[in-house]
Amino acid sequence: MDSSIRVAVVVLNYKGISDTINCVASLMEQTYKDFVVIAVENGSHDGSANRFKELEEQYGDRLVTLYNDKNLGFTGGVNTGIRWAIEREYDYIALFNNDAIADKKWLQSLVETAKKQQSGITTGLLLLGDGKRIDSTGDWYSKWGLPFPRNREDKTEQAPISGLVLGATGGASLYDTKMLKEIGDFDEDFFAYYEDVDISLRAQLAGWKVYYTKDAVAYHKQGSTASRMPSGFAVYQTFKNLPLLYIKNIPRKLLFSVGIRLFIAYWMMLGNAIVKGKGMPALKGALVSVPLSIKKLQTRWHIQRNKKVDSQHFRDILWDDLPPEQTGLRKLRGFFIK
């Protein structure tokens, strides 16, 4: 293994310093040594800054802390670290959730796989905290315009073999700096949720591979970050961001087939949110998505104009059915088929 490959691992902290301390400790035990941890303190204003000073004294130049005055979301937060690393010409940039713990060979496995496969994005086997079930082995985007985590809640022994995937989780993946320079970093209009699917779709359209390796293992305390967000945050972000994914990334020849399905799914999901008492954040997200979608038309033009794969290739990598959790939509489809 060429140890001259320099890696920056970006860890985002927002009111979760206890998790972040454990996360950084696991990263410092990695078998791969040519890396630095970039901790981004994302406007917590809860005393975290003092704790980071203690960590810097403990780990020396292996830890760099960057400070944002306010919460810039996942996208703006990780972009702070990404841009720092790009300016200093790191070869790869990894993102790692602060509520996750890395196996000792996590980073080495990702770097070795990225070099061997020449992948723009490389992801691994992200397990739930107890190690018994899977959080993610990457991401899918379905022909219904709905993204979802690959293999979520499957038993660990059911983890698939290594291979190409559509997308990678932003919680524990490695990004080639050359790719980021070409396609750009995370879209800050997403703020949080589906931004990792967006960058994966952009990578696919630009001809970069996304690869999953079973050997890069990490453990995620799912829901820890979400629990610190305001009520309705996830619902708002979901309804805001789903149209942006579609507008930016779906090739012209697939716009109608994906769009009509997304239209049906979106409004059914909105109705379901209203029934469950989450109508206000859902409606707010849907309304905010309108001007943002118009804004993204110029971005779409640039992405589609520079794509290096044809529509059939893109269609072939989509999930060919509804996401597993969409039981209501599946029942409705069955009714009409019947």
C-alpha cells in the first residue's frame, strides 16, 4: 500500500461532543496512518470549542479543528472541511459521522479499494451500533424518484459482496479529490438529507464509479444526530429536497417516466404526513422546494450538458421498484393493477 496517499477525514460536530470524542478516538487507532482528522465545530455554542482544544492537545497535528459561527447544516459543515483539504491538496477526503465508530481497518480498506477500482466514491459496510444489523451498504435511487439506504435493517451476515453501487452514504465514505474538483462539493441548498445521493448521482452522470467494499466496517449510533434537531426537521428536509434531486440529475429521456411516479409518490407522502400530524413541516418543505427547483434549472443544464453516460446506463443503475418501506404506495399500485 502506497502510504504517500494523503487523506483528510472530516468529522462534523453539532451539539454532540461526547459522541465526537469517541468517534475521533476510533479514527486515531486506524491502521492507515497518512491522514488527518478535520473536526468541524458547526456552530454548537455549547462549550464544545473548549473540549476541542483539549483534543488538539491530546492528538497534536493529527487533529485540526475548524469553527463555523452558525449551524451550516451537514452540507455546509462538511464543505468547510472539504475545502480546507482541497486547498492543501489531499488526495482523498473521507466523511465520517460523529456518532459512528470506525473499525481499525476502515480507512485502509477504503483507500486500497479506491486505488484498485479507480472509484470516485468508495463506501463500506456501515452497521448499526450493536453490529447485528446493517445501517447502509450504499444508497439506491428508485425509478419512483425516491432514494433509500441499501440493505438497511438486514442482518449483518446478509451483507452483500463488494461491488459497484449507485450511491454512497455521506456518513462513512471516501471521495477522490479529483472528482470533487470536477463535479463540485455538496449542494448547500440541501442543508441535510439526500445530499449524499445528490453527489453520488452527479458522480455517476460524470462517469465516475461508486464502489462498495465489505471490508470497510464502521458502527453507527443511528438517530443520535436527528434527536438533536427541531421537531419536524427531517420531514421538512425530505419534502424540500426530493424535487431537487429529480430536477438536477434525471436525464431528459427519463424525466417523464420518473417524474410521473415521483409526482404520485410525493403527494401521497404529503397526504400521509398531514394525517400523521406532520403536515406543517411537510407543506413548508414542499413550498420552499418550488423556488429552489427553479434555481436548480441552471445547475441542471450544466450537469446534463457535461454528463458522460447515456440515459440507458443511468436507467440501468436505478432501483426498479418502490423502496421497501413504501408499503402504502405498494398497496395503491396493487389496487390499480388489480
